Amino acid sequence: MEKGKLANKVALVTGAGQGVGQGIALALAKEGARVAVTGRTIEKLEATCTAIIDRGGEAFPVVCDVKNKQALISLVDQVIAQLGGLQILVNNAQEVPLGNLLSVTDDAFEAGWQSGPQATLRLMQLCHPYLKGDGCIINLASSAAKRWDMSNYGAYAAVKEAIRSLSRAAAAEWGPDNIRTNVILPHALSPGMEGWMEQNPAEAAAFVATIPQRRVGDCEKDIGRFVASLCSDESSYVNGQSIALDGGQALIA
């Protein structure tokens, strides 16, 4: 693989076994980053690593449940031991608590909280010593909080908005450490999105019609490539931003 804009950098991507996380891992590796991919299913992680290695990149899998603090500590230790450092952290993993407010269970909301804001904060804290001096954090949120109709998305939007707040604080507090923290809010054709569109064709068509570009983004080409650019020196003065990668659908503030 030719040297790219992320050569000599090490990246950690959570939820990288499929979908957006996989697309981001592939794009980071294409630009020269060595990538640690993590998630709960080893077969999916190995598939992502194989795809990266087949392209000439370097990657290794680490099974980890981001809801488990000790697992996160072990994850970071393994990344540092295997790859010698860390410059890029992508917090992508998330369990999604969907449903109207009367139906969302404590367990579902707690899982959304633990896998989202809590895991994001824990990993940012654990990785901070290694990111100092040349670090880039990308956290994933959602434009669900900007929906015209919040029905059935309140709990999901709540945990994602918490991630945006943590990210803005990190951008302010860690900027002097030369750590940049930004948020992306993507629409991407992940396996989950594909399944939903197949099962709900009428609703999916109405949804796509609200996107000015009339399509859902590709996980690697539209989302991953942007993240790679955001992590590079090309974006060295971009910090504390929430950036919607949604074809122009949502107004983000």
C-alpha cells in the first residue's frame, strides 16, 4: 500500500466489524494508518482485517464489549503493545434504544447509555495519554435529535446528544494538548440500514426523498473517506465540530 495522508499513524475503531465502522477502518488503512479493529464478533473483525490486509494495509482484531470497563482497559493496552502508540480514536460502536417513550425499557436505555456516552468517555480518558501531542478523536452521533418528528427516536437521540456534549468539552479541554475532537452524524448504507429499507420500502422511499442528494451514503466512500481526511493534517484546525454526512438532510447546530 502506498504511503497516504495517515502514514505512520495508529487508529482504533470500535464497532468495526461491519457497516460504518468497517468503512471507516478501510478508509483509514487506505491512507496508511495501521488499524486496530474492535467489536464483539471475531469473525466480522477478521473479515475487516482481511480486507485491509488484502489491500496491502495493516490491521489486527480485538474482541471487546465496549460496555465493559475492564475490557476497554485491556483493549487500549493491547493496541499500545501491538502497534506502539495511538493517534486516532473512532468511537463508533452503539446499541440503539428505539421505540416510543412508554415502551423503551430500562435495559435498552441503559445499554444505549453504556455503549454510547459512557464507552465514549471511558475510551477518550483511557486514550488521552497516548493521543497527546498529535491526536484526533472522531465520535459518532446522529441527526435523530433534529428530526421533524421525534416519535420513537427520543431515547436514541438522547444518548447521541450526550456524545456531542462530551465531544465539545473534550475539544475545549484537550485542544491545548493538541488533541482534536469532532463528531460526525452519518447516514450510511450499513447492514442495519439496508435491512430496514428492505423491510419498510414505503417509509424508506419517503426517507430518501428527504435527502437532497436522494441517496444514502456509502460506508467507505462517503463516510470513511471523509473521516480519513478529518484525521489528517488537511483538517488540522478543525476542532469541536458536529458535521452531518447526510447528503444535506439535517440542519445541525
